[in-house]
Amino acid sequence: MSVAILIKFKSTDRAPLYISVATQGEYHGVWLSAAEKLGLKWVPLFEDGPVVDVSDLPTLLDEFRQLRDALAGSPKNDAILEHIDLILEEFSRLDLTEVSRISIG
């Protein structure tokens, strides 16, 4: 199993965007423990499949950045850091007025 983000758009002509986050093992072994130490709100909920309102997206993206900062400096986390960068890049390309739903699980 894995954790992923599914973004649906208001336009029915546009296909949903699927963004891989982490494998289940990586999520539990790295993401979750770091998120709990940082006191993050959203990242610990990923496994439960939260729906993130577009208005909460800045908070979610800030959590990704905090997690990235906390994991930086250790070569064993290089692949995770690159993946977080890709997630942030995907979100930066979105026009939030076109997004209807963001699900994570």
C-alpha cells in the first residue's frame, strides 16, 4: 500500500491528478514519526484519508516544507526530499480556482 494525493477538478473534461506521496513503510517509518515530533496537523492524518479543503492548502504545503526541513541533512533522506520537492512543484502548478477536491490516503 501507499499514501497518495488525489486532486479532482471542477471541469469534468479534466482528468484527476494523482500524486504519489510515500510507500506505507516509508510513511510509518519516516514521515509519521517526523510529523509527530514537529506537531503537524495534516501529515499524521494521511493514512485516514482526509479531504483537504482548498483553503487549507497553504497549511498543508507548509507542513510539507517543515517536514522537508526536518529531514534535510541526512543523506539517507535524499530520495524523500526529492519527492517532497516534486509534490510541492506539482501544487505550485495548480490553479486553485479549478480544484474541487483534494483527498489524501
